[in-house]
Amino acid sequence: MPTATRPTTIGRFAPSPTGPLHLGSLVTALGSYLLARQGGGQWLLRIEDLDTPRVVPGVADDMLRTLEILGFQWDGEVLWQSRRGAAYAAALGRLLNDDSVYPCGCSRAEIARIATAPHSGDEGPVYPGLCRNGLPPGRSARSVRVRVSDEPICFQDGLLGQVCQDLAATGGDFVVKRADGLFAYQLAVVVDDAESGVNQVVRGADLLSSTPRQIHLQRLLGYAEPYYFHLPLVTGPGGAKLSKRDNAVSLAASRDLEREGHLLLFDSLRFLGQKPPLFLRESSCVEILSWAVAHFSLADVPRMPGPFPLHS
Ligand code: GLU
């Protein structure tokens, strides 16, 4: 009898090379890897080197080497956002054609001065819509903004349940092309995920508030909406910030990954609420990953931020 065919899961890990991999990125790499591989899906790797002023030279290569040493294997070629300008421009062109976006002549300082809303979104004050109906006389375009509506955007997070956000109240029309000419993260992520066929986005809870904006763009561009899972954030002991030294996970940050890479993976699994048997602590990275793919339990992943169980 033919079995019902389910679309293959396509997950991804998309670090920004603005600093070496840290424990939070390792947890995200691991969580996204396990959720994708668990059902035999693909796991893609994308380097988000779009924000060129913040990119630190050498970090992307260090990330790739670090992931390799930790036993991660990705499918296909690495996608580099810095080479994807034409795809982002094409998407922006479509948004322009249907009047979903408009040029904006406001600077951040002006918006901060004018905004009267009582609360700010995570990217600063709510945009007051000054250029929404055309650039005021004497103004020239600096950035490009996308129109939002006050209909809340809701999605079902695989870990956190239903999440809703009213984009108009929390940030207003948001930037898709920045004043420095760079495409904004929100647009690039949506275009890349859609064009790579990504249908499962697993990432840190710090990006939870970006997801409704990304869903808004997906709807405007006619893209399918992926399944989302926002993983708990990593803290130090007692909720404190982790020290730079403890937090760094990379060769460049002088971690001896040959010696302690498997321990970092083991501890990341425990951070994700999994219960690896103790003997696995002495196993290789590849053995730990294959145990984890076979035994991963989403139900055991904590929903709240927590301290990373640092091995001593
Ligand atoms: N590049 C982002 C980061 O490193 C992640 C983007 C995403 O997963 O959507 O925080």
C-alpha cells in the first residue's frame, strides 16, 4: 500500500559571523540539527554575512571548521548571504510593484524624537508613519519600509505554543532596505529560507519577536510559512551573563575542541533537557550526535532560559 508522503523536513542553521560561535549558537546548531535529522530531513548551513560593517574577518571560516570538528554535517553548499544581493533586490522589486513598501526619508534620531507611542519595539520606537503616504516635500529617500497592518500576526511555535504580535503597535512599518544600502535581516532571511525550501526554522528565543515580521513578509511575497521552534536562551549560573571565556565555542577563541568538543556537545544536549547516558560523555562527537538524533525528545526541551551545565 502506498504510504502518505510527507514533505521532507528542511532545517537550517544560520549564524552571523559577527563574533565566534558561543554556547547559545552551539545549542541552536544542535537543536536545529536534531529536529531536522530526527525525521530524516536535511540540514542546511547559511552564513549571514549580510551586515558587512559588523562582520569580523575570519570568523565565518572559523565557524565552519568548528562545526566540522564538532561532527556536524550539512547538506549541499554553504549559502553566503553576501552573494545573494540579486535575490533580495528581486524580492524588494516585487514588494515595490504591489505598493507593499515605500521609500522613507526619516532618520532614527528623528523617529525617536517624534514617536509618541508609550512603548518601543525591539528595534526602537514605533515608526510614526511620516513617509507612509509619500515622502514629505524636500525629503529624499534613505531607507525602504514595508507597510504593516494592525491585524495581529499569530503562529504556532513548536515549543512555545501560540504567539501573536500586533506589528503596528510594536514597531510599525519596518525597514527592509537600510539607509546604508544594505538589505535588512528580516527580508534576507525570508527570501533565503523560501528559496532554499526551508520549512523548519529552529533558532534562539531572542529572535521570537522577529518571527511575526518575517511571517508578514512571507505572506506578502507568497511564500509558505515554515514551522518555528524558538529554543531557550543560555545563561550563566544563577541566570547571570556567561563570561566571555566560558561562552566562547570556537577554535579562534582558543577552545581545545579536540579535547573538549564532545563534552560541549554532551552538555548542550543536557541543556536541551535530553538525558544522554553517562558513558556517552566519553564518546566521540559523531557518536554523541547519532545517539541524539535517535533519542531526541522535543517534549523534554525546557521552555524557559536557563544556565548552561558547564563541565569542569
Ligand atoms: N543570523 C542570526 C543569528 O545569528 C540567526 C537568524 C535566524 O536563525 O533566522 O542570530
